[in-house]
Amino acid sequence: MSARKSEYTLGVEEEYQVVDAGSRGLEPRGGPVLERAQQTLGEQVVPELRASQVEVVTSVCRTLAEVRAELVWLRRVVGEAARLEGCRIVAASTHPFSRWQEQRITSDDRYEKLLENYGRLIRQQLAFGFHVHVGLADREAALGVMNHLRVWLAPLLALSANSPFWLGEDTNYASYRTQVWGSLPAAGPPGPFSSLEEHDALIDALVETGGVLDTSSIYWDLRLPEAFDTVEIRVADVPSRVDEAVMLAGLCRALVQACHERVENEEPYPDVRPELLGISHWNASRYGLDGDLVDVEARRAIPAREMVEKMLHFARPTLEDQGDYDEVSSLLHDTLKEGNGARRQRRAYERTGRLEDVVDDLIEETASGPDAA
């Protein structure tokens, strides 16, 4: 592998729901599940905001095969820990029927400060995230990547949408997590920046004025984390299938590499009004793959599936450079054909009219099947 290729390492974070094996509702036993899983995984499994939630973190990966193997292993170990506690794990971005009012917050100083700062907005955050880190040591270049990549956030969201139900009802959104999470300050697509100095000054101002609790509370869908030399893409819902997680990781890396090459070639980033970017983001949350997105550069609406194909075309040279094109394009077209997670959840509900059966399908997709083989 060339030095150039090795620069774009991968790390994936997935947040899982802990559900009761009988009721299929969220169960606040994330602590015991965490303790069991940590005996094998150590710091690769960590607590999260809710007591019914755990997060896993892959090692630094250099290939999609490594990403797949890590996620299969992490899901298997955490799933077994949950079973020993009479629970199951679910990879999806909202629970179909459990209520946020009934969920305990994990005892932690940081979470208590978040509650004090944001009040109900934090209490209602019964949402689960999926984050991809792509290694890029040059922070100034990474900021340029953000400027270029922000136009591809909406098709990534449409492809991954997996949270149609909320509090026992169909929200008519493909990704309702986006609406819940987007209620927080400093969430959603970031704006463009003229320099790293401007970016860092804004982060400092947001913290100093109390707009956010700390730098970790910058919840943009695309950000430069303080602790890692990476570009972090946070726009996607949690995919139920390992195949979808691998597809998204491959796309994210290819997009970062493609955008980095444009930065190095001093190509101007797309001059996109934030209002158009916001509308495309909302359309992706509302309709997923079944409506229109906004081609923000052409300033026109096009079918979401066409926009996803346009994204794949943009990423193809770097996918091929990494040796990932055949796998990622095949998985992407499978998703376009079968539907994203939101569409599959709705089909499960249409079969029986029981949200518990939706949870059963999610449990099965998370834990088994050809995707995790």
C-alpha cells in the first residue's frame, strides 16, 4: 500500500440500543452489558448518554475487510453480553415505540452538565449515531475537505436513513433521528470556512459564549475532532446490517480522498447557499431514497437515487484507487434496489401491524444473516 493510500485510515463508531428480550422495549441495562462486554473488548465498548445505550469503537482500520471483521466481532461480543443480561442489541437510530420520558440518563458528570445546559433537548435525545473517521493528518487540508464534502451529506443520509418510527408512530420521516438530533445547538451541516484560523476561532467563541458546553458538543454532521487527526462524518443513521456499515465507511473514505485531491489541486469548493444545503438535508431526512434531493450546485431538485448515483460517480476514481469500487458499488445498488433501513422497517410493520415485530427484524439484522457472515 502506498503512503498516500495509507493516509486515509478508517475508524467506525456505532451506538446500539439495549432492548428487553421479552417486551422488545428499551431496557436500562446498558451498564451490566457494558461491564460484560468490556471483559473482552476493553475500551472498544463505552457508555453513552442513555442507560439503554452502548457504543462500540473499531480499531484503526486500513481496509474495508478490516472494518467488516471488526464490526462483526464487536456486534457479536456485545450481543452475547446482552443475551446474558436477558437483553438484545439493535442497530438503528430510533426505537420504534419506547418513550424518551421513561429512559434513564447514565450517571456521569458530563451528562449532568449537558442536562443542566440544554434541559429537555438533552432529555429527549433518544437517538443513536453512526460516525466514520477518515485519517488525514493535515488539519488545514482537512478543513478544505469539509468545504468540498458538505454537498454530499444529504445523499449519504438518504442512503442510510433508518429511523422512521418515534414514540409508537410512523413519523413520515425516513430519518427522524435527524430531526431529534438537529434540535441541539451546533448540529446539522456545517458552513464553509475560509481558513483553519476562522474555524478554530468560531469553535472557541461557541464555547466561550456558552453556545455549546465544550468542543465535544460541536455536533455538526461533518467535523474535525479535537482528539484525532481525522475528518469525522456523522450524518448517517446507524445501519442495521454490517454490509451497509461497510458500504458507508467505504463511501466516506472515498469522498474524503476525492475532496482532498481537489484541495491539493486548489480547486474552489462548491459555492452553495446554506439554505439550499439545509433543504436538501431536510429532504433526505423526510423522504430518504423515495423523494427528491437538491443538486445544490445545479440548484435543482433531482430524484434521491439519481443524486446517490452522482455521488458514486464522483467517488469512483478514489474507490478504485483503494480497491473498493466493486464491493461498495454492489452494496450501494443492493440498497437502491431493496430499500434503505427505513423502507425495510416499514415493510416489517406492514406485514403484521406490530412494532415489536419491527424490533425483531432489527435484532436479526443486527446480529445475524449473510451481512454478518
